[in-house]
Amino acid sequence: APASLRVIAASDVPSVRDVQPPTCTSMLRRAASRGFDASTLPRAAAQATLLQASRGFAAAASEPKDLSAAWASLAAYDSKAAGAFLNGEAAKAKAELGAAGYALAREYVVDHGKSLNFDGTVEVDSFDAANLWLREADGRAILAFRGSDTQKNLANVRSTETCSMYGHRLQAAVAEGEFAPLVALMSAGDFSGCRVLAVTGHSLGGGCASMLAVLMNDKSDPLGFGEAPIN
């Protein structure tokens, strides 16, 4: 990440809070203790680790009382595959973000063709997406990855194969099939107007967000986004 940009992670549970590095989430601590072997991050993101981390951080006096990252995670479910109910909730979440001073700065979308929807009843167009929200007043930004909304997404999340990417061991199907195509659309210039970047997402999106937080805070700069970041 660029040296002027501080990257933090936000969990994808209802009590979501942004927390300060280096204790972003228990997943980051686990990755660090294994030499940043992040192979379990995508699966862990949708499991109880985040809930435990969120509860632990909730008592921190310095914790910002800001649910905008949770709204951004929900707002990402604006796809046809997500269904009418989630689409409606996504629209409400976008309104909440607007009321908090955020505007949609960039959309990253990857077309994966056709797939069955989340409950396996209807064939839909399958798109992975991430949305970058920016509050110009203070330079705070939120990058939210969409969670699983198709059977293709679910198959990738459930895969147990690993691969070597970005100098780390990662869960192959998510890293290669979900994360990498979206990150390939991003560049350091996309975040030039950001002072703080919170990365977030629900379910599969939480896994992608966790990987991005690790990689953007990796001093070897595996994404090629710039020099080592602050913190």
C-alpha cells in the first residue's frame, strides 16, 4: 500500500467495528504467527473467529463507534443473484452510507458467466464485485467485497485446495477464482484520495477482505501498490 495510506480490517459480524493495527482480527494474528501462511483466511472469515475477535475488541476504549463498514458489506449484495430481499436491504445500506457522508468512488466487477443462485433454484448471471466508498471530508474509505450469492461462489469457498500466491499459501479456489480477478482491476491510484482504508465484507467477502488487509500491510508489497504502509 502507498506509504500515506493506513489499511485496517473490519469484521463482517453485526457488531462490526474498525480496529487499529496490528491487532486487526484474530486471523491476522494467526497468519503472523505462522509467518503469514494465510491459507485458512477465507474460511475463517465466515466462522466464529471474527465473532470472537469482535467481542474482544468491543471493550477497547479507542474503538470507533462506526457501523459504516457493516453497511458497506450489506450494500455489496445488490446483485440479481442475491434476490429481492437482500437487494432491498442493500438499497437501505447505501442510503445509510450516503447519510454518513460516503459516496461510491469505484466499482470493481468480474463476470463469471452463469451459475445457480445461492439456494440453487434459479440460473443467474454470476458477478463478483467490490465497492470502494469514500468520505471526502476526512479521507476515510471503505472497500467492501461482495459475499457468496451463487452456487459457484459456495463451491469455491468449500474447496480445500491451496496454492502459492503473492508469497503466501492461500485457499486456491477463493484466491485464484474470486480474489485475484477483482484485485487485478485495482491500482494504487484508486486509493490516492484515501487517508484510511477499511476493508470489509460478509462471508466470502470477509475472506477476500482479510487477504487484502494482510497483503496491503505486507512490507514486500506483493500487490505492487507501493511502498510499505504506515503500521
